[in-house]
Amino acid sequence: MTETPAATVVALSGNRARTVSLEYPAELADGTIISEVTVRRMTSAEVEEFVAAAAGGKEVRLPMFDQPPEVLDALDPDDFEELNRVATEMLPRRIRRALDTVELAPDPISAATGALNDLANSAAALAADPPPATAQS
């Protein structure tokens, strides 16, 4: 009986990574300029580790970026938003489906803007149709 040798994957092919040019490059303490970040698709093993850690209540980061969390956290919010958009497109289908079922809270700026707009609309409605004056005793 012949044994089938175990397959060793050296590299996956296809369009598995995308490079995002930063609008606002970051400078590290040693003077290195980070002007782009590469986002890559996760492997099956990384997906399983991520799902298990998240299900266990651990704070997890997607292992998709070629920069450490400290660099990603220091990026300009517009660059970080673009990285998140690209990363979301590169997530495995099962994680994207799960995200579609989760109602995400709005970011603080959107929430504050929405609250201010609601207040402005209420003030405008009151100005256009003020309540009747109440009799004073």
C-alpha cells in the first residue's frame, strides 16, 4: 500500500493582496516613512484562529496588514477608513455574510452629526409652527 505524501503549499496564487497608498504617510520614530500598506487575504488557518479568538471574547485584529497594530492605530482616519474598505472587500465570504447580519454602531462623528441635524430640524420645525402660547396666571 502506497502512502500519499502530504501536500505542502508554498504560495497561493491569484489576486490575494492589494496595496493602499496613504494620502497622509506616517513617519516612524526611526525616520522610516510608511506611504503604503498592503492588505492581503487571510488563510483558512488564520480565519479559524480569528473566529475562535473572537468567539472566546478576546480582542482580535485581522491578520491582513503588513504593518503592526501600532502603525495602523497612528494612521490618519481617512487612510484608516480606506484600509478598512479594502480589507472588508478581501474578507472571506463567510465573515462578510456575518458582518452583513450585525448592526454596527455609527462612528462617533456620524452619530454627533446626526444628533445635531435632528436638533436643527426640530428647531426649524418649532420656528415654522410654534406651539400656542399658554395663558399665564
